[in-house]
Amino acid sequence: MSHSLVHRVCSALTVGAGVTAAWIVAGPDAAAAPVAACPAPGATTVSAGDATSQCSASSVGGSAAAAYGMDGTASADAGATSLALALARNGGTATAQSSFLSGPAAIALGPGATVNATGVRPGLAIGIAGPGATVTVSGVDGPTCTGGVGFAGDFQTLQGCLSTR
């Protein structure tokens, strides 16, 4: 993978994460719950939270992780030369774990929404779950979407899933 391609992919993931985070913070019930913010660029470990909003993020040198919980629980863990993003809102639980050259993003929006996104191969992956949905991206097998409205796209396996119920 060329340096230029890696730079473009990282830029696209950063812009997408920023837009999603802005949407979460500016949502209609943004004042209802505090935001737990855990950015972890470089070799860092961060955790924050209160009774309803929790987050934790850790990364090693040369990587970055970020987790944001707003009335939800988010956790991100980035291994060497990778990115991990987890966003949870309104009762959701999001977990993202990455390893070498991977970039998983987990977004859980609503009560009972659960996303587990794992990056084990080079490539980006995203999982988004609505209320009651469970989305899993393993990076090895195709993603699974069950229980509610959910979506996943995984460039590690070149597969995806969609649940509309």
C-alpha cells in the first residue's frame, strides 16, 4: 500500500468520523446527556464517564483511537499503525479494535444497539446499529447484522450486511 493511498484513506476516515461526531453532538437531545470524550492519539490511554456516558480508548505509537459516549458506552483500542473509532449514543454500546493498517469504526445509536468492529487485516470497516440491532465485523468472516436496523461494510473481507427490521 503506498504512502499516498494510506494518507488518503486516513483522511477520509478522519473526515467521516468528524461528521459523525458532529451529528451526534448536535443531535436533538444533545443537552440531555453529557458527552464522554476519549481521544487517544499516539501512545495514550484515556477513560472518562459518569453514570450514563462512558468511554475508553487506548493506542500505541503510530496509531490513533477515539471513543465518544453520549448516554452510551464506547471503547476503542488501536494497535500498531492503525485507527479505531467507537461512537455510542442513547443506550448503545460500540467497540472497535484495530491492528496493523486496519481502520474499524463502530457506531451504536439507540437502546440495545451493539456494534463490535475488529480490524485484523489492512482495510477500513464500519458497523452502524440502530435500536435493538447487533452488528459484528470480525475482519475474518463476513459481517453480520441482526435484530434491528443495521449496516456494515468491510473492506478487509470485501463483504457487507444490511438489516432493515
